[in-house]
Amino acid sequence: MAQYIPALEYFSGGKLPLVCTMYASSECYFGVNLKPLCDPADVSFTLLPNMGYFEFIPLGDNGTLVLNTDEEDEVPSHRLVDLVHVRLGCYYELVITTFAGLYRYRIGDVLQVTGFYNCAPQFRFICRRNVVLSIDNDKTNEEDLHKSITAAKKLLEPYGALLVEYTSYADTLSVPGHYVLYWEIRHHPSAVNNLVIEIDSDVLQECCISVEEQLDYVYRRCRTYDKSVGPLEIRVVKSGTFESLMDLFISQGGSINQYKTPRCIRSGAALKLLNSNVKASFFSPRDPTWIP
């Protein structure tokens, strides 16, 4: 719910506390915020060891976050760290064993140790593993995004158009937030008369709704029933934009040999580059199908 913090602070005039009390999931209750009146940006949770047995997969060293363990990989026991052995400033993935019978279950949350209450570690929630986009309860990973775009781009084929590259961004500045896709489209002349067929705006709007129709049940519920996620947006960018994006990341220290187009953009500089090259923008014309 962090996307609503600026609006809440604005409309309350900063006179009402924004309270985040607990950290929990459907599998287990994890911990509490012992300073519920603190600034939302400073919230840390103290895990309660009587709720389950907590273990952690280290993600990187010396306070640097590295997602070096795939979600599907089996993590050897010797790599797991007990609650009492986590280190300040380091990042971990949470693993739980519950009274209900879950054994070393990977929750998928990435946490950072921010301090200690007596001897109990306190954690800040960082992100979900393998989530490319998330606005509310929706969690869209790279695989789901790829499948949905693969289905939608087929609508471009009758116009001799090819989706060259794409990336995404979760726009939480708008209320409700919404998914933004950046598409670079290349047009091929018709084999019959060597003319470029222009793509009608209705086609790109249908591409938007086609992507949404392919996303999971939770996303479609958030869009259609909860109204907590706004219509998906496709921003068509100029030719060569993604080459410029690669140049940007390489100039910031990325390896040209290992570079892959990021499927989700979080860099402010990268977003500025993409937005400066937008030629046109299109939104989903209707809500995706959702059956309770």
C-alpha cells in the first residue's frame, strides 16, 4: 500500500499517523511492528519465534543484494541461516517451518536486517522474488509477462509489424496504479506494394486488453472487481530506444557481454530515457474478463 502514502499525507495534512502493524501471510504470522507510529518508510518487523521456525537464505554478501538462488532451486541445509545468526544490513529470503506442516517452505520475500530489539532481529521488507510487476495483491513475474505479450503481439502481424523489444514499469504515482509496457515496433513494407501499413490505434488498444486477459486471476480481479489496478498502458517508443537503453546501462558499469534488456525498469534514469522517446500511448479500452 506504499503507493498511497503521498496521497494520504497530502489529504491528511500530515496530521494523521499512517500505521503498519504486522507482517503476515496466508501460511504464517511472522512478526509485528513495535513502533507502529513510525514513518512508513522506516517500518521494520520483529519476527515472533513462537509463530514458527524461521530460517533464511543469504542473498549476497556485506549488505549487497544478489538474487543468486533461483526460486526453483533446492537450497542445501548448510546454506540456511537461523534467526539468531542473521547479520545487520544483510539480505535474506525467508524460509519457514510451521505448526500446520509446512517444512522449509520458501515464502519468496526478500528481507533486510535493520536492527535488533533486545536479541530479536528486525527486518525491513524489500521485495518479492521473481516479481516483475506488482501494484496491489497482484504479482506478475517475468514468465507470465512474456507469455501475455507473446499472445498480444500476434495482433500486429497482419500489419507487417514486429515487436522488437519491450520492458515494463509499475506506475504507482497514479491512483490506482497501473502496468506500463514500453514497446519498440518495427514496420515491414508489404510484399505486395512495398507500402508500410499503419497500425490503427484500436489495434494497440486491443493489444493492451489482450495482455491483461492473459494475466492471472488475481490481477484480473484487482482490475475488474477491486478496481485497485488501473487499465494497462502501452507506450510505443521510437526506433533505437532500446539500443540507447543498453548504452545507458553499460555506461553505468554493466557488462556488454552479459547485458539483457531488463523486463522491469526501476532506474529513474532509464525511465527518463524511455519516456523521452515515447511516440504514442494507448490504454485498455475495457476491463479484462473475471469470473468470481
